[in-house]
Amino acid sequence: MKHKIALGLFLILAQSSWAQSTNGFRLKDCIDYGLQHFGTVRIAQYQVQNANEQARQALGQYLPQVSGTGTATDNLKLQQSIIPAGLFSPEPRVLIIGQKYQINVAAQASQTIYDRSLLLGLKAAKPNQQLAELNTRQTREDIIYNIASNYYQVFITQQQIALLRDNLQRTQQVLNILKLQRDNGVIQPVDYTRTEVNYNSTQSQLTLAENDYNLALNRLKYQMGLSQEENLVLSDSALVKQLPTIEQASFDAQNLVSFQQAATNLDLQRLQLKRIQAGYLPTVSLTANYGTLNLGAQELNQVFDRFAGFGSIGLRFNIPIFDGLQRDAQIKQQRLTVLTQEEQQRLNVAAYRLQFNNAQSQIQKVQTNVVNGDRNVKLAQEVYNITTLQYKQGVKSLTDLVNADTSYRQSQSDYINSLINLYQARLDLEQSKGTLLTFYNQL
């Protein structure tokens, strides 16, 4: 079922250029700017880059690991040893062990052949990157929602200001008539004063609405990532805007980015459980080392004269035997974490469905309110116009005119409130369906 309402909502002029001021911004233009300039977009990009670097780190743990060491030693006091008598001489002899100066240079390399926990770490890189991409999508949806919500608030406040100014003009016209009637003694001064109070009250409401407009505009600038000093002007061309069409679509929680984030997190927790369990498995790695050792010298200028090389290769096995049941406790903790997240996901799905059902009911309600509100405004305006004419003709009393004016203003206020409720309900419905990006692309 489709309805049309007359309201200037979306703007015709496209974004021109950015200098000290911006002119003619539609809703889509505001969102486009926010998606490029709001700070959370850059944060999400950094998170994606960080996830990519974590994937490189996980891969690096399975690549060869090479390191080098070197030592240069000045033995200030060499170790001594006693050779018993009778071996080389009749008397015991003192033997000095080593040389004063020594240099040792070596390189070590290792290559993991089998480590189940490292393999699972490589497997976890993909869901970790997916989670970063989902966070980026969530950021974009939040920006779309916040900008649209604030944009609607600014636009509706503009409409409210226009109505209040129109009310002031009408009330001023009535005051002019009442002034002549008061001066000629046709009405009591209190009748003029009562209408003047209404005029002053409307003036106060206009001042408050203008202040609310400035506050809402500043919030919109913030959500766009636009400097508060910039002059943001929204287009005000009146367009005929169709009310959202309610489609009875089946609910699918998998379309929601929050569901996908939780599901990806759950996958990561299950992988973590497998990594802890893999700690019971042996690991195998290939090792190699090579170096050269200076045989030593008593003088510093001789330290590079005599070197002897050495090297080796081998396989290293690491077989866990007993760790005091620490790993068993870790496994049980991780299983409980997985079960907790699985249960939380089921609760979330129920909450998502409730949000979707409420959003559908709310938009049906506000659609009806907008249609009725639009009709009431037209009827109240017609009654006011007729009552004003009859008052000038002396057929209706001032009380009738005041009542008609009050009804007209109330119908306008109700209509404005129903409009903001409509646009907010539309956003909530799109959010509950996980289609905010589609909503944005169709603007």
C-alpha cells in the first residue's frame, strides 16, 4: 500500500564544491561526505590493515627463523689449572687455560616441520580478516544511521520553524484587526491582550525551535566529520515523497552485520580451543647452525689470525608429557567460552527478531498517523480560514477564532511529530533488516 505526502525532505541540488561554505546538500550527499571524513572510518581502515599484518605474523611463524650471534672476549684474568707432579715434570706445574683475546661468530636457523597449533593459527587469519571487514561495514552502517537520523531532525525542525513563522504572520494579522476593534470599542481590551499573549508564546516557540535547529545542525556536522565552522546548508526544494512500502519479508538474522560479527568471533573461539588441544601433540623442527671460533691470541693484533669453523644440522622433537594439568584446565575454560558465546548468539537472534517485528509494527502505526495528520492539517486549515472569514463578517466570536487557530496549530504540531517518527521508524526498520547500505545506495 502506497501513500504520498507533500513535504520538502530531500534536496535537488547536488554537492558542488567545498570552500568556506557548502550549499544544497541532500541526504545522500551528507552520507557520502561522512563516509569519507568521519573519524571512525579511518579507525576501521586501520583495523583492517592490522588484521592483514596479523595474518603475515601468523605466516611468519611457519617460515624459517634465522639468527646470528657474535662475541668478542677480553679475558682480563685467565683461568689456571694445576698439573700434578710426575706427568710432565717432577714438580707440579701451573697451566694457564685459554687465550687473552677470543672471537666467536655463529648463525642458527630453524624450520618448523610440524606444529598443529601454528597451522591452526594460519587458519585463524582468514576469520580475523573477515571480522575486520565486518567491523568496517558496521562502521559504515552506523554512520549512515546517525547522519540520516540527524538529517531528518534538522529538516523537520526547518519545517517547524516555517510553520511557526506562518503562525506568527497569521496571528499578527488577527492582532491588527483586534487593535482596530479595540480602539473603536468593539471588543474588550482583554480580548486583544489574550491574542497578544498567544503571539508572544509563538514567538518564544520560534526562538526555541531556531535554537534546536542550530543544535541539530551542529550534531549533523559532527556525524559527517565536518568542521563546526563550516556553513552547511540543506536543500529545501519540496518534493513529493512516497511513504516506505511495507513488505512482509521473512526475517533472516544472517543478514545482520552484528550476527555475522558474533558468528565470526565464535569461529575464532572454536579455533582457539583446537589450538589449545594441539598443545598435546608433538612438534618437529629442523635445526642448523654454523660458526667460526677464533683460537685465541695473546695480543690484540693477532685476534683475526687463526679461526676454526664448526657446524651441525639436526631434527628437534618436542613431546609434551605432563604439565600439571594446566592445559586440561585451559581446554575446559575455552569450551565454556564457546558454549557461552553459542548461547549468547541464540539470545541475540531472538532479540533481533523482536526488534524487526517491533520496527514493522511501528512503521505501520506511524504511516497511519502521518496520513491522518496530513488530513487533519488540511481540515483544520479549512476550518480556520472559514472561521476567520466569518469572524470578519461578525458571524463568529473571537473565542471561535482562537479555538480554530489553536486546533490548526495543534494539528500542525502533531503532523510534524508524526513525520519525524516516520523517518526514524524507517531507519529502525532498515537497521533491523540489515539493509542500511541498500537504503543508502537507493537514495
